[in-house]
Amino acid sequence: MALAKLGAVVLDCPDPRALAEFYAGVLGGDLEEDDGWVDLHVPGGQTLAFQAAPGHVPPKWPAPDASQQFHLDLTVDDMDAAEKEVLALGAKVLDAEDRTRGFRVYADPAGHPFCLCAC
């Protein structure tokens, strides 16, 4: 028996609205903003939320001496097309050299790692 339901995954960042708009461009959905907090309600019912974090330091990837904290796996049908779009939205490539793998690693505009996956 579960004790709770997952309400949202929350990302700390320097500019919640800007990062929410990035992920809205990637995942679709609707934004709801309230006093520095932004919710992105994505199709399917999940919520990805963003909160202001003064002094935010992005995680390092890969870094054996520092944790990446968490990352999102985003399943796509066409990795090349999705890569083009996320880069146009402001993502940065972290590890996409091996084009034969089923995933590629990027950082969002605030530095959080995420993967595009053909899973």
C-alpha cells in the first residue's frame, strides 16, 4: 500500500519561467505560475515544477566526484529530429557522440542533465 502519490518533480533553477518554457517546448503542456513557482502540466497528467534557487549551481556530468543529482529520460521516436529541436530550444550536448546507442545526453538551459532515449 502506497503512503503517498507523486505530486511533481521539482527542478531548482535561476529562472523558473525560462526553464519551464524550455520543457514546454520539449514536452508540450500548459504552464501555471504563482509567485516564482511554475508548474508545467504535461500531456498524460504529470507535473514538472520549477522553483527559483538563488545561487543555483548546475550538476556536473559526468563527474565521478560529484553527483548529477537526477536526470530525466525523455522517450522519443526520432532521436535526430528531437536532438535538433532541443538544441534549438537551448539545450547543450553533454554526450551524444556515439550515435549507435539508444540514448544521448544533454543539459537543459539551467544545466540539469536529461537524455533523449529511443527506448
